[in-house]
Amino acid sequence: MKQKEIEVLWELLKNRRPENSLEWGCGYSTSYFTGLLRGSFKWTSIEHIEEWARVVREKNKGDNVEIRYVPSDVPGAKGEGTFDQYKSYIESPEKGKPYDFILIDGRARRHCAKKAFEMIADDGVVVIHDANRESYLRYIQDIPHQLLLQDYRTKEGGMWIGSKALPLESVIDIEHHKKAWKVQTTISRIVQLRFIS
């Protein structure tokens, strides 16, 4: 994740203080973001690569964080993945207590997004990383409270944040982040153009 993306999530987690969180696609963000949470909380991360799940599990020992390995249903599935390829992965989160926070940063994201809004609390928040890919947003256009932060990239980057009932301005400074993204995007674009030329 870029710094501008980390800052949004940091502020969101600090202000929302979720007790029950879910993440599709674990990584270094798992250690970083769970390190921001205090008190009694549960963070469940679902990963489709066994070796990576083991590496992240080693870095997140403790009762609060669970790294769950759920392989693709079709051996050798590559790329974004379809529902049929990742059905078990998409449907593996436990039903029951609604989640306060869900981060989607793994495979079959558009299908995970649809599933997320079946499991999120009304005042919970869902975040999709790499939301610059429009196909990820197909199932969530009607969510009442949402924010899309995009930059110049088309295959990665960008962030979508949404909630069924929680006004997002109550947990993040929307105007600040819009301005910061604009400035950082401009700087990144200039640096990229100078590097290419």
C-alpha cells in the first residue's frame, strides 16, 4: 500500500475502533493495522496461498489475530479469479456476529465485496484496496455512504470505503484525504514521467 492509503486506514481504524474485523488477503498490512488496535478485538484474515499464510501467521502470534488458509477451489487458479474458482475463500468467513470492519485486498474482490455487505454491521465499514479497477465496484454502487479515492493507475491503487449506515465523515476527514490524494498523485505522476524520460 502507498502511504496515502495507509493514512486513510490508520485514521479509520483509530476512530472506528473495530472489535470484530475481517480481511481477505493477508500481508504486512495485517501486522501493521492490528498493531493499531487496542483492548479486546478479533481480526480474521483469509489467505489463498498456504506459504504466505504461514509467513504472516508467524508474524502475528497471539489470540487476537487468526490467519486462515483457504485455497482456491480450482487448483492453479491465477489472476483476479472468478466466483467458482474462489467460492470457498469468499464464503469462508463465519456467520454470526457482524463485522465492524472488513478490508478486501485479496482474490475475487468484487465477489468478496458482495459478501462483505451481507456480514458487515450497519455501522461497520468496508474498504476495497486497488479500487481503481472499476469491475471491483459492480456490486456496491447502491451503498448509502461511500467514498472513492482514485489516482492515475488503472491496474492497482485506489481505495473505496463504504458503510450502510455510518456517515464516513464521522470516522475520516474526507476533504483532507481528497486533497492529500490529489497532491500525492500529482507528485507521483511527475516522478514517474521524469523517470521514464
